[in-house]
Amino acid sequence: MFDVIISGGGPAGMMLACELRLHDVDVLVLEKDVEPSPAVRSLGLHPRSIEIMDQRGLLDRFLAHGQKYLGVGRFAGIDKTLPANLDTAHAYILGIPQPTTDGLLAGRAVELGAQVRRGCEVTGIEQDDDGVGVELADGTRLRSSWLVGCDGGRSLVRRLLGIGFPGDAATSEWIHSEMEVTTPPDELAEVVNEVRKTHRGFGIGPAGNGLFRAVVPAAAVAEDRSVPPTLDELRTQLRVYAGTDFGVHSPRWLSRFSDATRLAERYRAGRVFLAGDAAHIHPPLGGQGLNLGIQDSFNLGWKLAAEINGWAPQGLLDTYHAERHPVAADVLSITRAQSELISPDPGPQAVRRLLAELMDFDDVARFLAERISSLGVRYDFGEGPELLGRRLRDITLSRGRLYELTREGRGLLLDQTGRVSMTGWTDRVDHVVDVSGELEAPAVLLRPDGHVVWIGDDQEDLLRQLRTWFGTPSDA
């Protein structure tokens, strides 16, 4: 009997396993693929996800394998300089291919003690008041207290639960691949630049190691998107849009993506949760999909661990859906907008030109940057200062950095007064008395995910919030 079984070993699943293991939760990750996929479905981490890696002490590992793109922002293919003084210590995009991200998170999960079994496909689930039974394709039966479906957009877990997945079906599709080309790089770049003047959904560029990565509109939406495209399909579509197939050959992988946009009606059914693409799918414009899934798991992990470890206050698990469902709805809306703006039709192109001009205004650029990066996410914790409900950026303290104090995934009371106390919660919340010139508040209480749930110096109010988010004190 496991505490938690996670179906799906992608970034959302492995991030969740890491978070649960920080709290000694017994975790098993089941991944149906025998080997990790080489397909590069995502190319980078946004500032909020970079912050998450920093909060858990993983950022150096990612920086060693990625490339910083400082001050660069993009919306619907419009490249603009990021506004100055974004509320983060990481105002950059970290270019890193998804297989590398997957590998780093999987390695960390195993390092922390998670069990990972590949070649294990979940085919059935059955839950009762005490746990969840899981059946695998080979007939093996397992049992856990909780199950989390991180099994992608075609999630079997979601379908078995009968959770609705409303939204818009695909109307457009693209072929995505990595392969070799025979056309000289300078000539290829010249052709691509010309095509992209009218077709923003087209692109080919170097991917490293002598490979090129291509994205080209498909002829039609495939009836079965689980069947990968062929090299001949890719060549045909390249000739349609560029007048040449660039001599593409020796593909490393080929895949499809579409503009389908769907959001699960609920993220929880009894003892089963959904996270990542199992809960939401959308066009990849803006590169938010992988980041959204990582952030789902960062929100869910500590809450599920609190329930398993016996200190979760009533209703804590329900805040996962309440907080993350609106965030996903917002991402779906903003990716829909970008999908419209890359259309070559005159109307969308006129709106796109107007938006490009508006993005020269700092307020507009900041608004879009915070939406894309998730830096602007604010959970509804009631009335209060602007910081309430937001995550706190990495600030400098007199004895180091804030994020250096968040490695273990515990709550944190940052006290600049030395006058408030939290006796009874020290087994789940750290009390740090220190000062920072970057924090205009007497004291703040942070959840394990870094979001601010209390600001002030009123002891009684602090105790109420400790009970709300961290349960009954251990000496009660």
C-alpha cells in the first residue's frame, strides 16, 4: 500500500513526486513509456517556474543545462524587451529542452526516494473510502491512499473518473520535428525569415548537435493524433509553405500539436486528483503548458502531504481546485488569443500590429509579461494588502536569501520584529527572525509554495491564519 501513486512520469508527475518526498510520503510513479521521450514539446522555463526550482535548491542543475534569455519577452510571436523591474529575481527565460527538464526532475525524485516504474500503463482504477485500487496493463494490481493523474491530455485517469473535459476541438494542427537538413544554414535562415513575414506558425532553426527543429502547419487535423506524422508529410508541408523541403532527412522524432483547448470540470474526484495536461490542454503559444503543470504540482504537493501526515486543516485539499482551475482558465484564454493573432488573415494581422504598438507602453508590456510568466498569479485569500495571496519574490535578508530558507518545503514565518510567535507549529513552519530592505511589512507568513497568507504584527490574527493553513497546533 503506497501513500500516493502518480500515473504519468512527465514534468508534472515528477515535480509532484519531489514535493511529496520532501515530506516523507511514500510515492510510486507509473510511466507507460519504457524509455523517456526524446520529443522536445517545450523549450523553456518561465520566471515563476525558475523561482520554484530556486525555492527547492534545484536551479543550479537547470542553469547548467540551459541558456538564459535575458530581458526577452514574446506574445503571439511579437518579440519585445521585458519591462524593467519585474517583481522577480529571475527576469529571464531559461531555454532548456523538455527531455532535459524531465530528466532533471526524475533524477531528483529518485534521489529523494520516490519509486519510478517505467513500462507500466494504468488501465483501471477503483476507489473507496480508504484508498484507490490501480490495475496495470499486465494485470498487476496496486493500492494507494491517493492517486494523481498526470497522464497527459488524453488522460485515462480523467476518463475513468468521468470528469468532463469541455472546450474547443482542434481546428488547426502543426507538425513538429527534429531532423537533419542539407540546405546550408544561411540559405535556410533566409527562406524561413521570408516565410515568417506572413506565416508566424512556421519555423525551422538549429537545435544543436547538427539537428534542426521544425514547426510547420499540417494539411489538416489528423483523425488520430496519437499516430505520429511521417517524414513525407513533413516534406510536403515544407514545400507548400517554403517552396522547398530543405533536404530534411534522418528525423530524430516527429509529433503533432494542435490548437485544441480544454479544461477539466474539476481537479478532484474523491481520492483522485488531476494535474498538468490531464487537467488542461491548449495551444503551445507562449510556452506555458509545461510551466503550468509544474506549478499545479507545486500547489498540490504540500497539501496532499499535509493530509497524509495528519495535520491538514479541513478543506485544504479543496483549495487545489479552487486556486489552480482559474489559473488554467486564464492560460487557456491567453493562448486562444495568441492563436488568433498568428493567423495570416488581414483582420488578425491588423490587431497584431496594433498590439505590437501597445506593447511599447510599459504597463501593457508588464501586464502581458506577468500573465505569461505566472508572476501575476494571486490566489483569493480575502481582503488585504496587494501582497496577500501572491508569492513572495526572492528577497535579500541580512543573513542570506529568502529562497535559501525554503528548500525543505515547509511553511515560513519571516519576522522582522521579533515580537510574534508560533509555538505549536514548529514541526511544520519555520520561524525566521531577520530583516530585509525589500520587504515593507512587519512579518509575513508563507505557505510551502511561497504564497503569502498573512501580513502584519497582530499575534491573534497570526494564530488564526496558522490554524487556517497549517492545522491544529501540535501541543493542543
